[in-house]
Amino acid sequence: MRTIGGNVATIGAVEALYHAGFGDVDVHLVHQPFRMSVPCPLYIPIVDWYTRFANGPQVKPLTPKEKAWLAVRNVGDPFNAVTILGTSGIGIAADSHSPYGPGFPGFGKSVGVAYSQDMTGEFFGTFLIPSVMHQDPHYHREPDASIFHRALHCATQIFWTQGDNGKGMINYADLVGFAIDDEVSNLYVPGRETNLPASAQRYAIGLALAPTDNLITEFLPDVARRIHIRVIFIQRIINQVAKTDNPGTS
């Protein structure tokens, strides 16, 4: 197929050869018909980088820096702030004799503890452990599977998840991260028992409640498409309630 662009490019190449010392090459070629084949269009996929960042590495795995930034975003999410403030306010209002104390001082301590637990969990569970073990910190939905399969997927993801290479692997972020989070929390959460039986009980409860977050992530978008609710807001509330310890219990 002859095109103006093809002719110009070819003549330019011939002129370059001539000036490079190849003689009258242009004399022999300038009056020849020029042909060029037009390749099929090169389709470059348009990557939604925020979706990849929020929902998982669809194009390439997250780097340690991106995992760290994801952890920061999770802690600093405005909806996370709203739920921490809300649950702390309700907790202090419902029990003014809690280890945090009554009134605004107690409310402030409760908020501080909740944020500390959030930062600890995100540091180990979203950044450090996934970076060291090359684990993908996201939960991956299976919206096209049956309800039973999706529910089972939510439960098994606590123990078996996806690696940066897309293959299955042990979920070190949960199995190891929960234990680290609990031991670190023993250093500053007021009114909790710190002995081994109490820590083991909290660890078991944490693993038992962990699928709750996956169930919300898996099914709430389906509900939201029908009733138009704010998915992130509802998820943050339930997540915060599910992981908040009762400081007065073992």
C-alpha cells in the first residue's frame, strides 16, 4: 500500500544513504514505486492503576514501596477515621468505667489505642510480612463463582492466599501477623490479660472473625449495585467492630 508517509520515509532513507557515500542510490530508487506494509494496530492495554492498587496486581505485583503506601492509605482512609471515632465514642458512652476512663480523656485514649492497633496491623499485615514473603496483601474476589464456593473461598483465604507471582501460598500475613499484632498490643492496650492462655484465646478469636472481612469484600459489592450504598463505609464499620477488643476480657 502506498502512502504519503511511506514515500516520505523511504525518500528520506535513500537521501541519507546518498549523503553517507553510497553514490547514486537515490537515482536508481527515487522513481521506483515504494511499498510499505501497514502492520496491525498495536493495542496497548489501558491500565487503571488505582484499581490495580486497590484490588490487586492485575498487571504486575505490588512492590514493597507500593505495599507500604497501601498500608498508609488504609490507616489514613477517612472512612477508617469515622469508624474509629464512632466506635470509640459508643464504647465510652456505653461503659464509662472501662479501662480507658470516662469522658473526653477516655475517648481520646480509646481512639489512640484503635489507631495504634490499626497501624500495627497494617505495618505487619500489609507491608512487612507480604514484602518479605512475597505475598499479595489483597483479597481477590470470585464474583462469577457459586455462592457456596465464594463463601468457602472467604474462609480458606485466611490460611491459603495468593502470592506476588499469582500462585497459591500460605497466608503468613494473617497466621503470623495476628500473633505479632496481639503481642504488640499487650504493650499498650489497657486492662487486658497478657498471659499465654489469654493471648491464645484472642488469636483464635481473631482467626475465627477474620473471614468476616473477606465476606464483606466478596459479597457487599453485589448488594451495593442493587441498593446503592457506600461499600467502603459499611465495610470499614464492620471491620473495626470485628477487630476491636474488649479490654476488660481475657
